[in-house]
Amino acid sequence: MKSTTPSGSAIAELNSSAAVTMVGSVPGVDVWESTAVIRGELPSLPMLPELPARGPGADMVGRTMSLLAGVSSEFAVTTTPTGWRLAGHLSAALPGSMRRAGAWLGEDLDAAENSFADFTGCYKVQLVGPWTLAACVELPNGDRLLRDSGAVADLQAALAQATGEFLAQLRRRLPKATFLVQFDEPLIDRVLEGSVPTPSGFSAYKPVEQPNASAALRLCVKSAQASGALPGAHTCATSAPIALLREAGFLFV
């Protein structure tokens, strides 16, 4: 079996002072134009763009949940005035929001393949991490997934599987690239401190203990590494838990 372990040269390239990239989201609605700009402006570390201006499903949460819905339809979500909510049933037919998100992601991958099919360097992709997903996505009753530890555990397992399947899909399209997976966790500080508000706004969900938080993040790290990718984390949290992210095994923050 061919090894999928990232080469030393790939890691050295990541550590190079010349490796310039973007967080993920870019303005506009034309992914072909965005990909062409990325190819020209970010030759040392290009990335798969997210274009949230296209609408729900093109945002980072909608895109990641569409990948989880591909693992199991129980993770299909629909839009609500406050964000995303589990559709609440198992069905072969995904909600329109998930079909739209999948179509946009397919177009994004087509554009990436068109520009980077022969690319031999490091290529970055982004997924939302388990704790921000749990803080953003609602259960069918309107509570956040954080309320239900069983649902959170199922979400984490599905994210690990979806990560592997997403990377396999990317590798078919960009066979010569080394992949960096950036797990976005903008809400992890609020999850850890217990400040994610309940629907009423009068209380908050209890804080997640650090060992549990770390275990879920390590699962992301392992799923990326098992597919030969370099795992990292991004957070714009006010009190970013850098030590926790390093302990989980992320290679870049």
C-alpha cells in the first residue's frame, strides 16, 4: 500500500516564511474567478475558497454539514432564522439546502481541479471543528447540540469519517498535492467557558471539560493524519486555548 504520510519537504514548506495563505472565506460569488486569483496570488500555499455570499450552504457551517449529511442523512440540516437545524428525520432525499451546498462544493472542487490538477505543493482546505459545530447547529427542538452529549459524540464520529472521505475526494482530483486540513473553531473559548446561550437567552450551556474537548479535537487530528494530511486549527476566539489545541496534536494554529 502506498504511504500517505506527508513528506519532510511538505512540512518544511509549511514552515517556510514564504508560505502565505488565507483563512478560507473570500468575497464574491464566482468560484472560478476566486480560484484563479488564489492560483496567482498564493502560489506557496493555495486553499479551497469558501464563498458565503452565494447563500446558505456556501458558508463554512453549511459546507461542513453537507459533508456530514453525506456520511449519514441524520446530519442533514435546514436553515432557520438563527442558523442551521437538524432536519430531524432519516431520508434518502436530502433537504434542498444540503443539495445546494453539495452542488456548490462540487463546483468548488471542479475549479480547484482545473487550476491545480498538477500542483505538487501544499494545498489547504477548511472544515468546521466539532465544538463550533455543536455550538452552532440546533437539535430539532431548537436547543444547540451542546445540550445532548450523545448527539455531540455522534457528530464527532461523523466529522471524523467525513474528513477522511473529503480528503479521498480531494486526492482523486489533486493527486500530487499534500493537503493541510484547517479545523475552524471560532467558538471554542465560549464552549469551554460555558457562555454559549440557550434559546431563551437567560442561561447558557454548561462548559465542556477540557479532557472531553481535547479528545474530540484529537479525533479530528487522527482522521486527517490517517488520510495523509497535515491537521491544523484556526480560531478567532478572544481567549484562544492555544495550549489545548497544541495538546490535541494540531501541527499549526
